[in-house]
Amino acid sequence: MASKKTKTAQEILMEDFQTLVSDTERLLEHTATLAGDQADELRNQIHESLLRARETLQLTEDSMRERGTAAVTATEDYVQANPWQAVGIAAGVGFLIGLLATRR
């Protein structure tokens, strides 16, 4: 199985969203000093929104993880079934990248 050492844009986005949710939770805790029914209602609304966001985030993360695993598996199966075609494709892509890199 191929190891992932670099983060994809989706993983970075997920981490940023998790940070946003946790920062919002901290803000919610700090607003506990506010008084009044409106402040309580606002805190409850924010809390409910955060719970929905966390659930959505977890579902999205699970879905992305499954799709990534499926893509890695399909790629490994293809390379094992067609090693010479995979080498040819990799060489062609490398050649094109080399051409583009030398033009700059």
C-alpha cells in the first residue's frame, strides 16, 4: 500500500474546518459570561450549528477516506495488472512535465 506523506488540499481543508469549529466552541464558552435570554438563545443556536457541522465534517471525512482508499486500491491493481503500460504512462507524464518545466 502506498504511503501518503503529503497532505492533499481536501485534508488541509478538513483540518482548517476542524480548527474553525474548535475556535467557535471556545468563543461559545467565552460568551457564557453574557447575560440575558437572547444570549442563551444565541449560544444554543451556535451550539446546535456546531453539532451539525461536526456531523457533516465527520461524514465528509469518512467519504473522502473511502474514496481515497478505493482510488489507491484501483491504481495499485491497475499497475500490478499492467506494469508496462503504467511505466509508459509515468514516462510520458514525466516527459510532459519536463517540457513544461524547461519552458519557464
